[in-house]
Amino acid sequence: MRSDGPNSVQMGVTANQEVGYLGVFTKADIGLQNGNQSQIFVSIAGHLYSGVATSTSGVLKGGYSGGYILTDDPNFKRDVAKQYEMIVFPETKGTFVVDLKGTYKAMAMGRKCLS
């Protein structure tokens, strides 16, 4: 997990290690209401990916709202590892940019832990 100003990124893999996830969160108002779900899109290096943003009890711990993208797409993993910026487009409102600096090293460390 890494925070950058009002934005935060969280990444990992599911228990069976077959699917990776990327959580994108912000303290900015992105229009999520209690318990509602909406699409969330991210653009990395010009490639568009999507997931589901869910609000639980209004906001997540620390005042964050956001959601997760689950994927086994190797292009997504490569983009997250090699790029430095991700633009997030919630379906509701409030586009924001997340700094991806350090994700390559974090992913390498994660692979070591899972070996």
C-alpha cells in the first residue's frame, strides 16, 4: 500500500495467487453513496482497464472512497509495474491521478514473499 497526498494505491494477489488486484482510493468526493457500486476505470500508458468501486458505510477507513480492479491480464500487470502514473475515472465523478512510482520494486518484493 502506498499513499500520495489524498490518493492511495493497494495491490496484491488473491489467496490462490491466480488473480491480481489493484485498489485505488481517494479522499476526494467521487460521489459514492453508502453501499452503492459503480464502475471505475483507470488509464495507464493509454490503456484502459475497469473494475468496481464500492462504498461501505459511506467511506472507508481514513475517509477514503474507491474500489478494486481484479485481473489476470499480463498487460495490466506490466503497465502497473513499468508506468509512473495512473489516471482514475470513477463512473460517478471526480477524476484523479495516482503516482505509481515504486510499484515495480513492490511487485518484485511481493513475488519473493509468495515464493
